[in-house]
Amino acid sequence: MRMLNAGKDLASVLQNLEVSESTYQRSRNQYGGMKSEEAKHLKQLEDENKRLKELVGDLSLDNKMLKYISEGNW
């Protein structure tokens, strides 16, 4: 943003940052009105949510395996 505020055009700023315009637009749509700290917090929550979903999946698989084994189907 500093570069844009300094008068540089968007294309040169993106080129300098080595970011594609589609990546910039996607990020802007997702985090547009957020402050830096809010965006960081959202990213942390998304990462934690992903980790928790993986744990639930693993536990569900473990549960299915234990039920299968307890029924004597092995």
C-alpha cells in the first residue's frame, strides 16, 4: 500500500512484489476491509480449523476401525 500511496501504479507494485494480479484480487476480496491484525487472526483461525478437521477425521477413522475389529470381522 505504501508504494501505491507513493504514486506507483498497481502493475509495477505487483511486479515488484512478484505477485500475480489474480492473487492480489483474491486476497483483496478475502481480506479487503480488514486491518493487518484482523487478517492475521483470521488466518490463524483458519489454520486451527483445518488442523481440528484433520483430527476429527483421524478419530473417526480410528473409531470405525475399532468397531470393525470388535465385531470380529478381521
